[in-house]
Amino acid sequence: MSTPKNQFSPRIFSGIQPSGGLTLGNYLGALKRFVEKQNEGIETIYCLVDLHAITVWQDPARLRDQTREAAAGFIAAGIDPKRSILFNQSQVSAHAELGWIFNCVARMGWMNRMTQWKDKAGKDSEKASLGLFAYPSLMAADILLYHATHVPVGEDQKQHVELCRDIAAKFNHDYGVDFFPITQPVIEGAATRVMSLRDGTKKMSKSDPSDASRINLTDDSDTIAQKFRKAKTDSEPLPETLEGLKDRPDAKNLVNIFAALSDQSPTEVINQYAGQGFGTFKPALADLAVEKLSPIANEMKRLMADPAEIDRILGDGADRADVIAQPILARTLEITGMIRSRRT
Ligand code: AMP
Ligand code: TRP
């Protein structure tokens, strides 16, 4: 992890939308790394970005449930709410306030180039919410409100973190300050882009209509095993080298998942299974996934039985986040020329 060239001390921030259940993609691409960073002893702040979730319609009761479920998923996966700050975005109003300032820094052209905007708004962008368009600007606010230096994310978020760097640089330049850090994305590991189990060319996603396309962190052991057994593959045995997976997206995806779950490199997995068919590899992968994921599902179930405790943890996290965020927001407003004369 290289540190940006400025005065900022290392601080990690990342977020996940509570717009559906957590998937194996979220776990391997994001959550598992969040835990690693926490355990390396770096200051870590993790956020359930409910304000981002409502950029597309969310049923209010479901949003609340999904936010609690995501919090339970974080804790079950190893986030310690005492060592990390864990909270939901809307409880710290400074996110929305800094988001507005950044809406006035970011350019329409920058937003128009975002591939996630193009994918999500599709052909009918006239009907997309204004919030969906401004989404990356709020994401920059999430990160820069804490002067975060590093942001662990999956591959699909790289462009948004680069936009955050552009916003920080433009703000610093326009106001003649060196106030916001130029944050680094951290995209590491064997599974930075976990693909659908039904189509190795599509990202595994909580919004895919097919439940068989993804592993949910709440799936029980039988469901996990069955989904891997039924995962789409070709009929060739596994190759001798990684290059042999080049035009085999489904096989490559399963090898990457195996590698990430077992903390090995894809090459190590290939060395172990070269020449073997999926009749051998899939059951081994299913066993490994059940071994790693079912304790998380069980712990989530236990935690979700006490929603009041989850709300308490999120409230405590929000209080601690606010202590860091408020002075940075106040200084930002001062820099931009806003009068700050209230006594309370
Ligand atoms: P989201 O669910 O879109 O809020 O994503 C939360 C985090 O999980 C982000 O860091 C994403 O990059 C990561 N993520 C989501 N889906 C995947 C996937 N299929 N593979 C790897 N990372 C993912
Ligand atoms: N846009 C991210 C996603 O969909 C979620 C997110 C919001 C985020 N704010 C963030 C990720 C800040 C990292 C840092 O995955």
C-alpha cells in the first residue's frame, strides 16, 4: 500500500450499498479485504451507504432490514465495531452536505463518462434520478470527508475512485489549498471481479434476477453446494497453466473464487488441479465455500435476532464518524467562503 505524497496519515474508508443482500462478490471483492485492513492495524471506517441506495427505488421497510443485515454481515465476516468505525451514511449528515459542495466542483462531462451511470441509466436516462447521475460525487464526499488515503474496492469501482481523485485535485486547485488527499484505490486479490455462476462474462450482482447466478452470504450450506455444483462450465479439464483459462470465463471465475477463498494465487490452484475435470473441482470448491461461508451465515442469523443491538452499534459508529467528519466539513465550508457564525 503506497501512501499519497502529502501530509495525510493512512486511513481507510469504504462503503457498500444496502440495496440487497451481500453476495460472494461483495465478500471477496470488498468485505474480506476490509477485515484484512482492520487487522493490519490501520484506521478503518466502513459505511453502509443508504443515501446511495435510494438513487434507485427502495422500499423503506426493506431498506431498513437490508441495512441491518449488511451490518450483521460485516460483523459476522470479522469487522470489529470497536476497532473499526461501522455506521450507516444517512446518520452523518455531513456526507450529504459535502456531497453538495462536490456537485459544484465536479463537471457534467465527468459524470457522463461513468460506465456505471451508463449501465444503470441505460437508454432511458431521462427517467433516471438526478441522484443516480450525481452518485460518484456523493461517493467522493464519503471518502474525502474523512481525508481517507486508501479505498479498498472491487474492480467495478475503480473509475469512481479515480473521479474522487479528480474532485480532490480540482477543489485543491480552484481554492488554492492542499486540503483534500489524492486517494488511492486498493484493488487486490484473486477475486476483484467475481462473475455470475450462470454467465462468466457478467458480474455477480445482488440485482441479478437469477438467484442461481450468485452466492448470498445468507445462503445455507446445501444451497451453496448446490449452486456451485450447477455452476455453468465447459467440458474441458482444467488446464496446466493460467493462460489456458484465457477464453474460458466460467472456468476462470471458479478458479479465481477457489483461490480467493483459500488465500492462494490462481496459479497455485491450477497447479493443484491441472488436468482434472469439473466433476472433481466443483465438489472441492463447494466444500471450501461451505467451510468458509457457513460460519458467516450462522453468525449473521444470530446477530439479526437482535436488531436493537445492531442499531446501537451503527449509532455508536455514526457518533465516532461525526467527530472526524465535522471539523473537515467546517473547514471545507470556510475555504469555500461560507459564513460560519453560529454559536451552537
Ligand atoms: P455494491 O454492492 O455495488 O455496493 O459494491 C460494494 C463493494 O463490493 C464494492 O467495493 C464493489 O466493487 C464490490 N463488489 C460488488 N460486486 C462485486 C463482484 N462481483 N466482484 C468483486 N467485487 C464486487
Ligand atoms: N459506489 C460503491 C459501490 O456501489 C459504494 C460506495 C459508496 C463506496 N461510497 C463509497 C465505496 C466510498 C468506496 C468508498 O460499490
